Amino acid sequence: MNFKVVINKVLFFSLLLVSLSAHATTPDAGQVVQDTVGGVLDRLAEEKEQIDAHPERIYELIQELVIPHFDFISMSKWVLGKSNWRAASEEQRDTFVDQFRTLLVRTYAKALLEYSQEKVKVNEVMENPKSNLVTVKTEVKQPGGESGIPINYRMHISGGEWKVVDVAVDGISLVRSYRGSFASEIKANGLDSLLAKLVEKNNKLASAISSE
């Protein structure tokens, strides 16, 4: 499974952990995820005609259902790495968080138009006793597929709510994958170059969605 396919699937299945209750306890997290999946798929089915006619509507759906439940500040720090985050100016940090969020939204939006018929089973909820991190392990069954794809979600409590901080597909972490590619670009050409490339990529993704 190549990196692009993994990222697309990671971003698509990230939708399955939205709307988690601020008071959800670890033993209930799996059921919350399972219940949310049904609600999300129902919403996609209800708005299918509208989204088919106006693909850009997918952005609004993601903003409503996904973005509030991701901790993009923590994700940005981990993706850039401590040294790069500390070396960045406040303006560079703000720009990176904004562009990284946009990248996930627009990449996910494109993936969402391709993947919409999967079935999800929650297998296990694991708590780390040494931190507030929880891992929700799920398996995605594709139509006609014999074996499922393992999707693991790492979450922590921020501001009294469960927030997604990483997603892994087949053992490949979203944060670690982006961290490696971003670090290489920063080392070769600097942070400003990475920011410029993110802006360019985001513009291309927006154009791709509009032309669907």
C-alpha cells in the first residue's frame, strides 16, 4: 500500500471518530465510535445528491463533523518535531497549523468522494495507564473485500473533550508519515519552502474537488 493511498484512507476514516462526548469514559469509547459511524454514513447517504451536484459541499461537511474533534495544535507540534516547532516564529507556526489543517481537510475531501461504502467494526479500546491517551482499534470491511483494514485512532482529552491526535492504517501513522516528509523538506530547503509547497498543494486539491 503506497503512501498516497494510505493517507487518503487515513483521512477518510478519520471521520469515524467525530462527535465524541466530552464525558465518554474509556470503556464506552468503542460504543461511541460505533454509534458515530452509523450517524456519519446516514448523513452521507442523505446528502448524496447534493454532494454529487456540488462537490465543494464536502468541505462544509468536514468542517462540521471532523475539524472540531481534532487537536491540530498537538498534531502540528508532533508533525514538525520539537526542534522545528521551537525554531519557528509565531507567524510560521500559525501558518503551518492553518495549512496543515487545510491539507487534511482537502485531501480528506477528495478521499471522501472515493470511499463511502465501508463497514466498520470496533475491536478494542486500549488505555495507556501512564498518560491520557486512548487507542480505539477498528477494522474496516470494504465491499467485496475478504480481509479488513486495521485502523487505529489515538486520542487524548483536551479542553474536557476527546480529541484525535493520530490515526494509523495498517500500522502506518499519519503523523509519522507526514513528519518524515516534512522534515526532509525543511532540512533541504527550510520551513518557508515547506509552507509554500503546502499552499500550492492545497490550491491544487481545492481545484480537483471543484472540477469533480
